[in-house]
Amino acid sequence: MNKPIPPSTEDTAAQEWTPTDAAALYQIEAWGADTFEVGPAGHVLVMPRGPQGPRVDLYEVVTGLAERGINTPVLIGFRDLLARRMELLREAFGEAIEACGYRGEYTPVYPIKVNQHRYLVEQIERIGRETGLGLEVGSKPELLAVMGLTTETPDRLIICNGFKEAKYIHQYLLATKLGRNIIAVVENIAELEVIIEQAQATGIRPRIGIRVKLSRSGSGRWHQSSGEKAKFGLTIPGILEAVSRLKEAGMLDCLELLHCHMGSQITDIQVVNAGITELAQVFVQLQKLGTTLRYIDAGGGLGIDYDGSQTTWEFSTNYTLTEYAMTVVYRIQSVCDDAGIRHPGILTETGRAMVSHHSVLVFDVLGAAKADRWIVPDAEIGRLAHNGTTPRVISDLIEAVENAGPGTALESYHDAVQAHEEALTLFTVGHLSLEHRGLADRLYWTVCLRINSMLHQLEQIPDELEELQARLSDTLYCNFSVFQSLPDSWAINQVFPVMPIHRLDEEPARRATLADITCDSDGHIDRFINAQGATSTLPVHELRPGEPYFLAVFLVGAYQETLGDLHNLFGDTHLVHITVDNNGVWTVEELVEGDTVDEVLGYLQYDHRLLYQAIRRDCERAVRAGRMTPAESRALLANYNEGLTGYTYLE
């Protein structure tokens, strides 16, 4: 149950609102993971190197980008923050290995499907050179991209997952021939047969992994992606068949890696514990069958605590990075030690944990729809109450307004609902004028708003009144597309942290839901983070005429950029990568300008040149017919051409 924001009074106005209050309201310290905070000026600060490093004012970044002609919506990536997240992962496993006395090495692997943007993958590859970071691909196009990116680092470990046909396998074998450090993970027996056939035909000794289907499903939103019904991998009988087939082909020594998929965004550490234990047992038994496996690949699954609650809620986690690393290392070591088997190298493919934090989506608010715009003032209610010609149904609504109080809230609400429904019926059958219908609507909302303002005085809020806050909230119209920039919010109800990036030294007096600029009713956000979990409205400030108001969505570095679609032909936003020096001075290291209209049209097979020529001919016909002057025609064509080459978002 979420208590509504109480109305402003002289007492509450006297209490000074501070940035600390804003930090608590938006839970930034909980989900920010020592990465984001509210500064003394009421702006969101980014700590790309942690609390001990420099701070960057996100609002100043946005206004500085605008001075460079880069307007919102914009996706801002912090290279230093990316490096820090990767370092934290390496440190966590390094400390776990040292604490346990583990005698194998740890290699983090980045699955490029999480975010395949060239600059990001190049940065990850560059940052990971000292730590031996590997790359994972899940398709033939991804393999071809990674082959080209690793020409200077052929020792970079490459893991090939996903379904593989003959050409994919041929490319993998050619990469082996080039000297790439590459392992193909077998997903089914048919793939293994093709690998054996092509390897024997070419004389190439391939390096092979096998993915096992674990018996236990994962936890959280994607729990069904693992377990016995998982899309990928082999059951135990399938693995035994694969081992037998490799032995027949004289290639058992090619089997180097055992892989599993425990799930994505795993919320419960016990799932990790059970999955790693089972995986390690399979590893031990395969060693006893004569294999020479070198690696255990725990796959992905390391979750992000999107709301900071540290619970098993589907978008949280009940464990830390340190606990995850210790669990993986300790469970593998325990099983191997019990069996007298050497400790294997450990791989993880924790892409979400590597890149989620580094990107922030910032957009501007275009306007607001407010329920209290139509409130009926007390003076007007008084005049109507003494008007002898007022229809009875209007008088009933006026009475509900006048009687509304903390002790009669529910009764007044019931009276207002009944009277409003009666007014709608009378209007439908032609017995109520349009003016009186409009007045009935305004009086109904006036009752609801008055009752909502009193709910904080009630010890217990009736269920029927709890929803009033959401119904009466503002709708902020925002310059972005949910479908392009936050597809998981639309597709799977993913909850991301959302908050203003400035004015946080002012108390937010309103609550709102967010609507994007697409022509689709699903283009909205109505789930937000608060101290009690998810809530349906976001605390926001009153919009000021002529002054921009910026909101940001955090932790969007994983999947969102590459899953977006072209709903209403809104394309990619501007993408800016920022670097920060030791004094907190930021610079733009890489700018990828957002899609222009002609580029988006081209994706769907429109030729912008033909469109322009068609409009030019139409203008000429209008000039000949006298509907347009040549100067007007020229201006229209210039405007049309400017539109074709402009940003798909509002400018």
C-alpha cells in the first residue's frame, strides 16, 4: 500500500526539503550501487569510478550536449563506469579464489548479444585485454563481427553459442585455422555431427564445449529459460551420446568446456548454488569417463538489483556480486575436491552485470495532462447550489463535494460514482445537455480530488479509494519511444529506475505516469520504484513554462539498445560515450548521431529521393493550378527535405 503525497500545508511548507530527502524518495542509494547520487545542488551525480573518484553532474552533461547540438532524447554511456563494473567483477572472483584457495583461473566472458554496438564491444575488448576477458557470440553475424574485432588479439577467448548450421560451423573452423582461441559449444547432436564431419574433412582439430540442461529451473522473470525444458543444451543421455560419438571419432581430447544456462536475471542465490553444484558434478563424472575438460562455464544469470530491495522480486536479487562469486568458486571447488579432481578454469557470461549501469537514457518532458485542471472552484459550487434550475443529478454531485471529509470519504465517493453514472445515462438518452455533461464530469473529478487529498489522514485506506492516486495522477508527455529505447518496459513490464535529474532540492508536489510520443496506447510507463517496491506513479515537479524538465532512466545498458524497434518510425536516439578525468571534467569520446528520417525510411525500403521527387512534382502541379506561388513551393520543398534529413524525435 502506497500512502499518497499529502497536500501542502503551512506546517509542511515550513519543513525544508533537501537533496537527501530526494535520494530517499527515489531510492537512488539502494539501486545506484555506489554509482549514482543526488548532489547538494539537487542534480543527479554520476560516480564513474566509485564513491572515491570524481563526480559528474548529469544535468550539466545534458545541457553541455545541447550546446554541442546534441539534443534529447539521448543515451549517455560512461566508459569509466563500464571499466569499473568489469573491474568489480574481476575483483569479486579474485577475492573468492584467494579466500577458498582455488587452484584454477577465472575468465569473464562478455556475450555481445547483450549490447552489440561496435564502440561498446571495442571498449570492452580493450578494457579486458589485461584481464584476459573473453567474448561470446550466439550467431553467425556475431561471430563474423568478433573475428574482425580480434585481429590484433588472436588469443582472446571466443565462445560460440546458439544454433549452428554448416556455414556457421565452417566459419568457426576457419577462425580456428586463423589461430583464434575459439570454442564451439554444442547445443544438439546434429551440430556435433557437422563439426566432426567438417573437422575430419579439413584436418582441423576443433575445440569443443557441450551445454548441459540442468534439472532445476532458474528463478525470476526468465525461470523457464532453464531446466529440462530449456531451449538450448543436451540432457544427460544426450551428453553421454556426445561423449561416445567423440570417442568413436578419435576427438574426445577436443572436448574442453562444460557449459550451462541457469537463467537470466536470477533473483535467488540458492538457484545459483544448486545449479553450480549440479554442473560441477557433471564435470566430475565426465572427467571419470576419460574426458580432458579444462573449463566450467557457468553461463549468465548474474542479476541486477533494479530496485535496490535485495529481495527475490523478479527485478531484484537477494545476493551481492561478492556472494555470487564466492558461491560459484566454493561450490565448484567443494565438488572437485570431494572427487579428487583438479580445479577447472571458471568462465562466466555475466553481460547484464557488466554493462547495465553504464548507460543512462535522458529525455525531455513536452507537457502534462492534469486532472485538477477541470476542478470546480468553491465559488462556482456555491452559485450552482443556489441555482434553482440545476438538474438534480448535478445537485447530487454538488452535495457529494460538500460532504466529502475524512470521516465520510468512502460514502461521498459512492455518492459521486452513482450520480456520475446517472449523468452519463441521462446524456446518452438525450436528457442532459453537453454543458451539464461537462459540469458533471468536472464535479465528479472535484469529489475524487478532494477525497484523495484527505487519504493521508485515514488510518486505513479502503480498497476502492487506493486506486484514486493513480487515476488522478498527471500524464507527462515525454520525447522518446518506449518501443525503441525501453523495449523491455513494454514487452515484459521491466521496472527501471526513473527520476528527474535536476530540481531535486525542491519537493516534488505531483505524481505522474509517463507517455511517449508514439501513437500507441502501450507507449507508456506506469511502474516505478519506491521504498515499498513498485508503485504506479512517479513523484515529479510542477512544470515551469519555457523551462526544460529532464527525466532519466537508469541501468539501461543491457539489451535495450539492440532490442528496440521502429514503432511509428522513431529510430535510434543519439548515443554519446563520455570519458571523465580525475577532476570530474567530462568530454565526448564518441558520438553516434541518432537515426534521421530518411535512414529510418530506408530500413523499410522507402527511397527518400523518390519521395522528394514525388512532392516536387505535386508542388509544380499546385503552382500551375494557382494554389501555390513558386516561392511557397520552394519553401515547402526545403522544409520537406529538411524533415527527411532531420532527427526522428521532436526538436
